[in-house]
Amino acid sequence: MKPAKVVERIIDTLSVQHPNADTELHYRNAFELLAATILSAQSTDERVNMVTPALFTRYPDPRSLAKAKPADLEKMILSTGFFRQKARALIGMAQQLVEQHDSAVPPDMEKLTALPGVGRKTANVVLGHALGVPGLPVDRHVLRVSNRIGIADGDDPVAVETQLCEALPSEKWTLASDVQILHGRRICRPKPLCDQCSVRDDCDYFRTVVDPAVTRSVPVARRGSGKAGTRTAVTTSANGSVERALSGPPHKADKPRATKTKTTRARNDTRGVRTARR
């Protein structure tokens, strides 16, 4: 992994490419963000933002949500998926807030993760964005981006969170998550748009996978000369992604198909006629 100073510089560079990075969930207070983040599991922020206005109009606080009937709540959140489990989690979360925290969202990781439907990522989202407590949520985008660039190593969200937090000052934890999430959605997708990436020169993935594939060439024998020539290793698309890699002698799929001669076509035609007559 990279030194802490390099990690911080990379996060700062990404923050310039993605200015004003923030969660894309709409909320007005910690309770609304907590509920919206629970709903966002296995869904999209856009879909959740379509559901929450009506949801928070009917259930504006923990006390009202704690009294909700599951069937009524399920209808309102149906389009977010897993609506039965989410309805149980939302009602249970609201009931515990009322009973144990006087209807307030606690600014504490352990207390938040003790609530139904709240894992470490959800707790970090609420802490960092709504409660002013440093938190670094790690989702699939943060895992992909941090591992590709080389500022973290591993597919365990807690381990990646720890690595990033150790390399960054606490005031940049939430920013680090936000810019990587946006970078993963817009640029560093499963098929990355490396030509649009502001940290490409610092990226391990680009240096070890993409760039060598684009520039690599291999020696091949020139016909009849006995000398080694050079053949380009790959072609690239307009967005910078590698389309295919070729090396060494041409593969079977690269060889032109043999053209049938007139004699061959005539023989095949004759066979077809004979077969038809049988």
C-alpha cells in the first residue's frame, strides 16, 4: 500500500475531480438519514429518494414510525426491494430509539449498530454526514476504488476502513468515502474509464494492468526474413478501456477464413443435389 502522505494527496485530488462530494440520499436530520440508509440496502439512492418524501410526511419522527403498521409501511417502501425485512427493521429501529434513546439518534458506533437494520456502514454514514462524528463508510465502490489505486488492500470492509482511517486525518474520513463512491460510480466502474481519471498516474491498476497492455509489444518473426519484428499488443476503445490483447503468433480466431474455390463450391452443390434426391 501507499504511504499516508500519498493516500491523502490522492483523496485531495479526487475531491477536486468530484467537488462538493456528499451522500446522494436526501435528508433533513439524523433520523431521516438513518431511515434512508436502511432503505438503500440492495437499492439505489435515486430510488430511495423517490420513496422518502411520502414516507417522512407520514412518519416524520421515531415516535410515529414506531407505531406504524407493517402492512402500511411495506406498501410505501415496496419499490426499494426486500420491503418486508426493511419494514421490520425500520419499525424496530424507531421503537428502540424511543425506548432507549429518548427518540434521538445516538452519536455512537456501538449504540447505532445495536439498532435493528443498522450495520457498520450505515452507522458511519449517519455519524459522518448527520452527527458530525468522523466516519468512513466502506461500500462496494470504496472497496473497488481503494484496491485498484492501491491505498487499501483486501475485500473486508472493516479492514479497508481501518487501513484508510490510519492513513488519513479524521477530518477527511467521510470525504474519503464520498469521493471514492462518486469516483466508483462515474469513472472507476467495473470497466473503468481510465482516460478520465485524475489519479491515473498514482493508480496501481492502471500502471500494472491497463498501461502495460496498451504499450506492450512482442517480437514476432517476419515472413521470409528470419528477423524479429514487432506487433502491437492491444487495441483500445475511445474511452481508454482495453478491448482485446494479442501477443505472440496470431490465434486461430485472428486468421482469415479460407475462401472456397469454384471447384469446391461445385462439388458441394453436387453433393447437395445428390443428397436431396436420396
